[in-house]
Amino acid sequence: MSSRKSAVAGLTQISEKASSVKRAASSAPGSHSTHNEAADVNNHTVRQLTEASQRPEKARIIDRIIRVIGPERNTKPLNHTVAWSLGAFVGFVILTSIAARVSTDAVRVAYSSIACVLFVVLFGLTGGDLLLNKDLFGGHPEGIVAKQYLQHRTYQRNLGNTCISVLILIPATTALYCFVWFPKLNREVLQTTEDTVEEARFPAVTLFERGDWTSQANLVTNKTVCFLDWVDQKSPDCNQLGPEQMVPGQACNCNDSWSKATTDFTWQHKNYQYISFTPASNLISRVPNYTVLLQAFFTYNLTQSVITSSQKQSPTLYLAVYDPSLNVSEALRADYTRMTLINANSITSINLRLVYRQGQDYRYAYDYSEHTIHHSSIDSEFD
């Protein structure tokens, strides 16, 4: 009973104090409006608390995220400027990883272009925020003039350093990729080893005549000659001999390995005609210094050559020596052989050194190292 009486007495005192405060407020000048404003604030606060308590947990989490990165923060730079900078940097890192994996010229151009656009956009946003006090996103607290709000912000060093670091890293990383990483990613690595082979196939040989050069010889296809070891018209056909019989001292005829007609060919925007010697698979050299003798015939317009090129008895042809597993077009395009200008009116001696290599994005093949010697036939006469 005593506790109930004391509680009632306490409530009576509180109600009396409240009524006295109301009377005092009503008797003071301007107290009526103050009372109404205070009541409105209390009602607004209660309504906010009620609404917040009724919102689901997911909505409250979204509200927290908005409070972190939203535009209505009095920081310099704005939180959403920092968020955009970090998001752009994450995307730039992903782009750099892709460019490092696929290091082609097209990817380098695309990577540099995207990085430049990204830097310009971020520089505009960050510069407008830090230097010009402009929110290029257009967000500012409701009820406050944007200009005054943006000018009276507090500079946050950690946020500002984040934006500045992103602006420095993007062009620096782009420059490193274009001038340091990209050349190293596309560097050709050569591994050289030496070995001794028991046998090697004879090389293919092609003779070219350039169509727009009057001092070049005109190839004739029906008189080509091929012999192994030495010229012996009574020697057997090479196809009739086994590999163990093809040794120095054993001559054989390999005329069938010459092409039967000239072939048109375009190389580096120039038109050529060529005939080729492509040895059969059984034409194998088992010992060094095994010789193959090739002879081709040609016609030559001396009068026209003197008029147009001032060349008298020096008809020329182009020569290419290459792996017979390739055709001449493959060998030239993959850089397994080169065209060499020779004097057609001469005996040309070619010593070969075997180099077996793999070109970039190509298969293994012989790339012969040539040493060429010409013995001119200066006494020959032409019509």
C-alpha cells in the first residue's frame, strides 16, 4: 500500500509540474508558437522512430549503404566521388589483367583508349569536386543551397588521397603497359642447341624471274637437269636406289624432281614466274659434302636489255633454298628462306649449314644458312 501511494504521489507531482510548465509557457510572450514547434518536432521524431522500427531489415541495410556513399555528406571530396573512383579503379584492374593475358596490338590500342577516357572522366569529377566545389552528380541535402553547402565542407585527407591515388595510378599503369610490359610480353625468345643428325633430306630450290625487269633471264622449263654426285647421263634414276646406296661416288638422275611448267607468283607487290626443284623423300644425304647438281636454261633478249637496263651479258635470276616440307610461299612468309639475286650466266656454288628452328606461331623446319659463290661464264654469247 505504501508503494502504491508513493507512485501515485509521484505521478501527481509530475502532472503538477507539467501543468505548471504549460501555464508558465502560456503566460510568456510568444510561447504559443514555441510550444507548437516543439510539439511538431516531437511528433516528427516519434513518427520517424515508428517508421524506422517498422521498416524491414533489408531496407535498413540499404539505408546504411546510402548513408556511407550518398551525396548528402559534408565531406570534401564527396563520398560518392570516392565510390566512383574506387569502382573505376577496380574495373581498370580487370581491364589490365585482360590486356596482360591477350597482348596484341589491337588490345593495346583498345586498352590505351579506354584508360584515357576513364582518366578524363574521373579527373573531371574529382577536379570539379575538390577544386571548383561543384557536385557534378547534382546531389545536395534537401533544403540547403548547393553552393553554400559545397563550399563549407571539411576536407577529408583519406578520401582525397584515395581519389588522387586513382588519378595517378591509371595513367602510370597505362604507360608501363604500353612501353614496358607490352614489349616484354611480345619478346621473341630463342633457344639454341646443337645436335648431329644421321641423315638430312636435300633442300628444295626455286628460281624466280621478275616480270618487270628486262635484264632478268627468261626461264625455260623443258631443259632442266638434276644429278646427284656428278653429271652422268648413263646413271640410274634416283628413285631406283635405296637410301644406303646414295653416297658419294654413286651418281643418279633426279630430273623428275623439277617442275614441268613455270608458276606465276606475287611477292611484296611484285610479279614473278618460277620453276622449282622439290626433291623426293628418298633423296637423302647421309654424309657431308654430298653434291646435288642442278641446271636450268633460259633465253635472254640482249638488245632490249642494253636499251632499257644497260646490261649486256649479265642476265640475273632470284634464288631461294628452303625446306622441302614447305612450299615456296610458306617458306618466304614464315621467313624460312630469302630471295637471293644471282648471275644466271654462271656456275653458282652453294654450301649449306643445317639450322632447324621453329618460327613464331609456326612449325619446325630447316632454315639453311647459305654461303654462295659465283663463277661467271663471261664467254657466253646471246642472241
